[in-house]
Amino acid sequence: MAITDWPAQERPREKLLAQGAEALSDAELLAIFLRTGVKGKSAVDLARELLADFGGLRPLLMASETRFCQPLGLGSAKFAQLQAVLEMARRHLAEQLQKGDALTSPELTRRYLASQIRDRDHEVFVCLFLDNQNRVIKYKELFQGTIDGAAVYPREVAKQALACGAAAVIFAHNHPSGVAEPSRADRHITDKLQQALGLMDIRVLDHIVVGDGEEVSFAERGWV
């Protein structure tokens, strides 16, 4: 049965408009993105098969173009549309963050930082540079590689902070293993950064470690 023959309250698009996007399942949301199914399958049926094939929504969203285009019903045009949607979501978070105080929106700050680095296959160390009212001046990727391997240089961080007139910073890096628990090296480099930036009266407000589906805040643990 085609989706158009379903009761209105069960059709994904109508359900979203009536109840909000949060009321929809992953398959229903994906079906709206797909718009149409394939011969013998509705968009919802196709969405369910794709989620089973990829192992969930996130692996599908993070798939390479080659992997994404393998199943029937997907292709380069759909891949381009998906990348545009993901980038719009990241920019939406960035705009929200830039309009307010990063400290009064800790959840938004975490979501934004996680959206930038969670799915990298290598460690990335990034920084939010903030003004004296804790508003975002700039987001910048500073270093790549494991924190205890590819060095994080306090002098370079200080140079960047001074260049944009930052009064405070929030650091973040990802753990490709998926485990967000900070390592001894994470704590050590954070201490070094605090000491270096403290000499210039630049405050380290937090260091967030991003794992697979979770984040750990140094500030919440009392480490900064």
C-alpha cells in the first residue's frame, strides 16, 4: 500500500506537521528525506531496510559517498542533499551559539562541538575563543593526531587567543575509540594550557572530551 493510501495521522509528513519532528521514528524521518520508495516498497519500508543495512541512522548519515550509494533507492543526488542537510544543521547550531553566552548554554555548546568532531577517524583538538562576556568570537581547529602523540602546543594556542582578542576559551577534542573518559594525557595538557593562558589572564572555562554518544566536561568534574 502506498503511503498516500495510509490514514493521514500515520503518514510521516502529516504526522510531523501535526505532532512535531520529535514524534517520528528514525525510519519515518528518513522516509521524509527519501520522499519516494522503490518498486514494491513505500518510502518507510525502504527507510527501515536502509537503517537495518547500515546499522542505524548515524552510520547512514556518516557513510562515504561510495557506501551511501550502494543500496537501491540512493545515489549521488541524495548523498549531496544529505550533506547539505548535515551542514545546515551544523551552521544552525553555530548561529545559535554565537547569539548568546556559551556558559549559559552548556548543552548547546556541547552539541555544537560534538557535531564538529565526533565522527572524525582521528583525534582533533579544537577551541572556542570567547570574549569577556563569554560570547563566541571564533571556532578553530588547532591540532590533529593523538594528544599524547601529535603535540598540542600551549604557545600556539596562546598566540591564536591573543590574535582574536579572546578573554576565555573552551577546548574540545574527540576520542575516535568512542570512549569519552579523559586520559592522563588529556588532563596533563589541560593543566599546561591553563598555566600558559593564565599568564595572559585568559581563562580556560572547560575542556570537553567527545566520545560516541557522550561527552565529558572537565568543568563539571571540577578539573578546571
